[in-house]
Amino acid sequence: MSEAQLVAVATTTPQQPKLDAAIRRESRRGVQRALIRSLTTFLLTLVGIGVLWVGALQVFGINAYIGKGPIDVWNFLFTVPAAAENREQLFGQLWQTLGHAGVGFGAGLAAALVIAIAFQLSKGAEHALMPLAMLLRSVPLVAMAPVIILIFGRDFASIAVIGGIVVLFPALVNIVFGLRSAPEQMGDLVAVYGGSKWTLLRKVALPSALPSLLAAVRISVPGAITGALLAEWLAVGGGIGGAVGGYQAGAQFSALWAAVVLVTVSALLIYNVVQVLESVVLARMGMSGRA
């Protein structure tokens, strides 16, 4: 080993443990900040929703028989004699809706990723498919539902299609933006060494798009739940979306309000969990400033 190499080893090796420890400490602090920020946002959001809820009931003078407040929902779920049966029924419907949301989420996000990659590799594909994506975004699902049901039936496929349509466009826009956010110099470097578009995609575009991809996952969660509710209401029945109509028709207003509260809180909770995971992943990869 040369004298220069010995000097380099001597000067850098003792610093490496300190550097690693500092990186680990900063990563832990980033995770803690993400957890505290997410929990605070979640609690403040719940408080804000509760204030708006009670205020709307008072301002619009909604009859207490129809309009139920937070205390009424709490009593329905936890204190009345039939609270255990109420929880079993509503949580069973909620789990079914969340399962349907997972189907739509997976279908929509996978389609968005594949289409975004096609856009990155071929401008012709973008010119051909982007108008179709805009069409799916602009036409109300209520209008498209009969056609979807006619083609796919009142089954699993309709859940995937309806939920996927809701998730597709916002996820597609975020992923396309992320794929195009890579520095041009890195693309030029790949081209100089003879790399193909596929190499550029794998080595440069996809890693650079990670913050946008995680953001797409986060914003797709509420959309997936909305898509599941729409699919249950319009096509397949079951879950919260299929039950609220029956609750309204049967004047079961406590159950109706409790169902809305459960699906809303679930959407907020899952959104915040995904946000924490996003912050942790980006902090560990040194990309938190790009989120």
C-alpha cells in the first residue's frame, strides 16, 4: 500500500463510525418527527371535523331524530344495550369496504405505474393514452357504472375497474411528474455510455421518481376508499357503500351516521400511516427534502 493510501485510511477510518452514528441519529429524529407530525395532524383533523359536524347540526337546525352528533354515535357503538351487535355489524361492513378499497387501490396504482412507464418510453403512447385518461377522469362514474356493470358484471372485476378509475388519474399525474424530474445531466451521461431508454428508466428515472411514487400512494388511499364505496353502492352491494341506502330507507339514522364516521376515521388513519411510512423511507434514503 502506498504512503498516500495509508494516509487516506488513517484519516478516514476513525471518522466513519462517528459519521454512521450521526446518520442513524438523524434518521431516528426524522422518524420521530414524522410520527409526532402525523399524530398531531390526525388529532387536529378529528377535532376540526367534530367542530364542523356539531356546528353544522346547530346552524342548519337539523332535527335530532335525523341528525346525530358525536355523542349519539359513541352511544350507538359503545353504551346502548345493543352496542356489541352494532359494532359487529358495522365493523364487518367496514372490513369489507376496506378489502374492496385494497382491490381498487392495487388495480389503479398498477395501471398508473404501467401507463407512466409507457409514457416515459414512448411519446406516441402518451399522445394515444392521455386523452383516454382525461376521459375517464372527466366522465362521472355514475354515468359509466351501467356500462361497467354490463361488461364486467356485479362482481370482483367491477370493484377493480371502478376503484381503479378513481385512483388512476391522480396517481398517474404524480408518477409521470416524478419520472420526468430526474436531472438532464444524468440522462445525458447514460446516453453517452450507450444506455437505452430502458436503462435510463431503471437507473435514473425510477429512483428519482420515488418521492412522487410514494406521494401517489398516499393520495390514492382516500380515492381507493371512495372508489370502493361507489362500487358497493352502484354495482356489487355489501360493505358500507351498500348498507347506507338501507339504513336511510329504514330510518336507522344512528347506524347511518356511525357508518360514515367509521369510514371517515379509517381513511384518515390509513392516510396518516402511509404518510409516516413515506417520511421514514425518504429519510432513510436521504430524499426527505424532495418529498
